[in-house]
Amino acid sequence: GCRLHVGFFDPFGMLSGDCSQERFDRLRYVEIKHGRIAQLAFLGQVVTRAGIHLPGDIDYSGDSFDSFPNGVAALIGDNAIPFEGQGQIICFIGWLECCFMRDVEGTGNEHVGDFRNGYIDFGWDDFDEETKLQKRAIELNNGRAAMFGILGLMVHEEIQPLG
């Protein structure tokens, strides 16, 4: 995207050649969504590494949330969350994707990635246009940093297992 200190930055040439506004909007939508997911993943990694877990049991057999390892080891490995539990997580995320985390046409969304869909407004409508652009740029940059951050944490964990 275009940043003041860098200008237009397209290192992989994804927008060279036949580029339309629709294609740019689609790529920006995907970038924003991946950035939001990466921010949640990074936060989850930091919080669980600090020893903070949900209270109670994750299943009826009495396994507590903190009985499973952190990070990638929670998904693959000897003490990983069972396949059925991972399936439930994936189904829940899919349900969120289909029902809530999407742009609904005709609901007053102002920009690509605006998932308010006419329901919630945490003061967004009270900001002037310059502030809105600034906040959108901050979210985009934080998402980009989080994508590199969670990638770095996962690679580091696989190179040197943290347990």
C-alpha cells in the first residue's frame, strides 16, 4: 500500500499489469483480515506464555486449559489438543467468518474491511476524515507487524522448542 515514508510499495508485483480497483480492494481486504488474525494470534501467544489460561476444563474428562502446551505444540505433538477439539475451533472460526466477519453490501460500510455492517459503532462516526485515515493506517501497519511477529515466534519455536 501507499505509506508517506515509503510511497507505493509492491515488492512482489501483485498489482503490476492488469490491476483494477476491485483487485486492489480484494488484496487490501485480505491483508486487513490476516493482520487482525495475526494480532490476535500474537496476543494469544504472549498471554499463554505468561501463564494466563482460561479457568476450568476444556473437556468432560477433566483436562484443564493449562494442561495443554503453548504455541504450535498445542496443535501438533504428543500433548496436542485432540483432533475433535481442533475441529470445533475450526468450525467456530468458520461460523464467525460466515456470520459476522464479512462486509455486507448496503449496510453503510465506509471502506474495505469495515465489518460494522450497520450494527456497532465505537465512536467511529464521530472522527473526522483525517483521523479515520490515520486510524486505518495504524491498524494496517500493526497488522503487518503482527504477521511478521507471529511468523517469527512460530519459526523460533520450531527451531528451538520452548515446551
